[in-house]
Amino acid sequence: MSSGFDAIGVCAVMDPVHPFSDAGGSVELSPMLGRFTRRIPDICHAPIVVRMSTEKVVPGATTEPGPGTRQLARGVKATWWYTASAVMFLQLCLVLLWTGIVFGGNPGTSVALVVGVGGLLWCASTVPLLAAYRHRIDAGPGVPWVSLAVPLSVGIGYGIAAGVVSGSWLLGAMPLSQFIVLMNWPRGVRYRIVIATIVVLVCAAFIDTSRGTLATGGAIWLPGLYTIMLPAMTVSSLWWWDVLIALDRARASEAKLAATQERLRVATDVHDLQGHHLQVIALQLELAERVMPRNAEAGMEQLRAARVSVDEARQGTRDLATRFRSVPLGDELANASDLLRAAGLDVTTDIAADADIAPASDLGPVIRETTTNVLRHGAGKRARLALLRTPGGWRYEISNDVAPGADTGRAGSGLEGIGRRVDEADGTLDVHRDGHQFTVTVTVPERIEDAR
């Protein structure tokens, strides 16, 4: 995982007014140093490219998804297979029911082949429709009639053949109605299609009843009822898939939005800090260049002032980086829990009400490192975060379940770094594994400035 931030073209977002330049970048010098006006490049409002990273970037290397991300992907894929198998199961059950009923009324090999084997081929022809529905959100505009030609032909052919052999209008209309329901309809159209197909199937069942096809006994109504309800049952199964995809995309969009907001925040602060100092330095160097031939002392004074401005910019950058690192521990823990939840883990927290006054410089890096270890090496499903007061200090604890076979020993270098930080803070580190539960506990003393 990389914590890098990219910000390109920040000046389109912020446009601060600096006392050393107007909107066009013009600078008017004091009459004491010579009266002239010169337009210099507006460094502050030039596009700024910032790259901040805490990890070494290897060219050509790809970042592997964490265990939580892989777990979410497996969950989404498994949900799709449950959805598709449910639709296929409904179709196969109807084919078997109709085969038994038609074969019982008209024994013969041809009937079994047409209704039974033909029904299996029809079920197989709906697989491309289900596969297209899985990716329907990313599908382009228009109807892909070329890919729909085979399912449509098989559905019409099976409906006609099975309807003629069985004498049932309901069985003949079932394949075509299922094809129509499985098509990728625009939002708000599908429920109208379902209602229309149910009405058509009810009319076909009424025709069969009036002709005596479905009047041979009470049990014969079972396939008829399920056939009429097939469009509604199919759409209800697919609706669950649509809900899951909407939630998954919302989670991904939320994570991207949070990263974008963080990039903009970093870029804005860097823009305000560096843009101001760069503009001042450019002005001071310009002054030095102008006055140096006539007054060397005044030129040197401007160079010394430019060096002071460089030192101020450097110190301001350090202070900015320190401010970014010194996040209140309440926010650190909230970010850690959100990150773990976004990776698919079930997270519980136990945080003291005054956690923000805990020593962030000591516990902040520990929270980030232990959270990274859970994502990289835990491969479990649950995690717990706790930050509580102890007599004279604070206790931070993170525990997670470890999947069988997970290599927790790979987290050794990270734990060594945590141990060094804790030692520098005069605290203690305890690492414990009990079965499939891995726990890291850190205690640090309370500082005087934290208690104020």
C-alpha cells in the first residue's frame, strides 16, 4: 500500500492573492532602488506537481490487492454465482415438471426428447443472457442483437416445438417470455416488462384451461403457477445482484472520493506555502540582479534576504509535514476502522472519550503500522481496535483473527519498527497469538503536554 498523493494543476482550485503580485504577475519596484516595472512569471499560479510518498516506488511494479479486497471480490463473485444458479434452477425445475406432465399424458420418446432435451438446450441458451446481465452496467448503448441471436432462436424454436407437442400455449410462451425478461432493459422499464409477460402468461394459461390442457387434475396447476411466476422470481433474484453491485460501487466511489479530497487538501496547503515563498524569492533575486551593478551591498542584502526566504520555505514545509503527521488519535482510529471496513473486515472499536489528547506522536505511527499489518498479513474477517486510559498512561490494542495458513511472521520487520518507537516513548509492546487470534498491545506513558 502506498500513501502517496498526486496533485496536478492545483492553481485551478485555489487562487490566493499575494501582496507581491497582482493577477497578471506584474511587479513595481520601489523608487529608492530605481523606478521600473517588469513582468515576471507568476510562479505561484503555475501548475504545481507534488509527489509525496512514504514508500519506494519500483518502476513496473504492481500493487497487489490486500486480503480484505480479495475477500470482497470473492464475495461479489460468489453472490453472482448464487444468483445465476438460482435462475437456472428455476428453469430446470420447470423443464422437469413439464416433461413429466406431458410425458405422463402422451407417453413417447419424441415427447421426452422435445420437451426434456429441448428444455435443457433452452436452459443452456440462457447462460449468455445471464453473463451479459452480470456486466450490464458497463455495457455500451444499443442492443447487441448478434450475441442475442442464438438465445432468441433457441427460445422461439423450443417454445414452438414444445407447445405443439404438449398442446400448451403456456409452455410455448415460457421460453420467449424468459428471454425478454433477461434482456438488458433501461432503468424503470423492466418492471413494466415483467407485468406484461405475466399478463401474457396468464392469458396463455386461461387458453390452456379452456381447452382442457391444464384441467386434468389439481397437481397439474403446479407447473402452470410456477411458469406464470417465473418472470417475477427471475427479476427478484437479479434485483439482489443489482443491489449488491450498487453498494459495491458506492463503497469504491467513497474510497476514491476520500483519496481525492486528501489530495486536494495536501495540494492546497503546499500551493499556499510554496507559492508565496517562491514568488518572494523570485522578486528578491530580481532585485539583486538589478541593483548589483550599481550597489553591491544592496544586491548582497537582497541575496541574503532570498536565502532567509528559502530557509523559511524549508521550515514551513517541515511544519506542514509535521501537521499532516500529527493527526488526532480519534481521527487516526476512525480512519483505521474505515480502512479495515472498506477492505471487508467486521470492525469493532472501544475508544476513550478523550482519545484526542493521547500522545499522537507516539501512538499515531503505531496505529498506522498495525493497521497495515492487519491488511497485509491477517487475511481474516474480524478486527478490534481499542484505545483506553490506564493509570499514568494510555493502552492501544488491535486484534484480528488470522486465517489458517496465514504467514504472520512476515510482519516481523513492521513489529520491530513499532518496538523501537515504543522504546523511544518509554512504553511497552506485547505481541500475542492465541490460536487464530493475533493481538498487539502497546502502552505509553501520559505526557505533561497531553494532559493539559
